[in-house]
Amino acid sequence: MTNIGYIVGSLRNGAYTRMLSRALPDLAPSSFKLAEIGIGELPLYNQDLETDTPPPAWTSFRNQVKNSDAILFITPEYNRGLPAAVKNCVDVGTRPPKQGVWKGKPAAVISLSPGRLGAMASHQQLRLLLSVIGVPVMPSPEVYLSEASKLFDSTGKLTSEDTIKLLTTLLHDFETWIGRFG
Ligand code: FNR
């Protein structure tokens, strides 16, 4: 099995990004075992807390990333940028120095917005950020999901056929991408 840790970039109840994450197990290759890595409880990164006993939520987060074979980000966009919670989790995972958990970990990015641009700015910022910290981000397909309210039914189930096809392609390509990194 390939352990995929996925990160939902929104903390709110009823988030479209979370609705999307619920559709993934049905679309993923059978080799994938998907588990969410929560970021909502992570204290904001503060070097003063980086002692022998850092916040337990940091340690738990770092271990979950370490134990994942690959990471899938599903992010919205705030003010044409990456939500602070996502940036914070990236920062937490890069420390302490030389003990970061991201380097070499294959990743893929999905962005989503109720607007027309599919959270493209946030998506691109995340790709840049990940490449800077040594994360091999799958270059394509680039999945920017727009008009999110039209993708789900009233129960929150993903019903957009085009989106289902696109996500299925992304997940199967991700399997191949992960394979390249042993
Ligand atoms: C937003 N939203 C938003 N949308 C967008 O496409 N581009 C943007 O720059 C912003 N900016 C923004 C700032 C802040 C502070 C909030 C709270 C929201 C709208 C956003 O896409 C919308 O709330 C989504 O529903 C958030 O994703 P989830 O929570 O549904 O996953």
C-alpha cells in the first residue's frame, strides 16, 4: 500500500475542500491508503517553542508527514494567497533545522474556489513554496477547480462528471509520480 497523507487547507465546517477530499477514496488507485493529516490544531510556528518538548500537535503532525509516502494538498485561496493554516503547516514541517519532514516527499496539489479562477494564485504559491523546500510536486495535471458550489449535490457529494474524471486522472498520475521516487 502507498500511504497518502492529505491536507485540507480550510478549517471551516462545510468546506468545499473537505467535501472534495471525501470523494477521493472512491477515485484513487487501489494501492492508495488515504488519511487526513489535520492542520487546524497546530500552534502558529514560533521558534521559542522549538525546545526538547515542542507542542505535541507539532510532533504529531511531523510524524504523520514522516510516515506518509506522499502528500496531497487540497487548498482554497484567501486574498489571492495561500491560507495561513497551510503556510503554517509547511513551516512546522521544515523545522527543527536538518530534521524537516518534507524534503523528497512527493506531493500533488488541488485547488478549489467558488469563484472563477479556481484558487490559481494560491495553488501557484503552494507549488513554489514546496519546490523551495525540496518537495517534488507533480507538474501535471494542474487541477484548478472553479465554481465549487456547482460541483456537489445538496448532500455534499461530488457529482460533477468532469471533475470526477480530472481527479481520477490526477490520482492515477500521482501513483506513477510517487513510483519515480522509490
Ligand atoms: C476568500 N475567498 C476567496 N476566493 C478566491 O477565489 N480568491 C480569494 O482571493 C479569496 N479570498 C478570500 C479571503 C478570505 C479571508 C476568505 C474567508 C475567503 C472565498 C473562498 O474561496 C471561499 O470562502 C471558499 O469556500 C473557501 O474554501 P472552503 O472553506 O469552502 O474549502
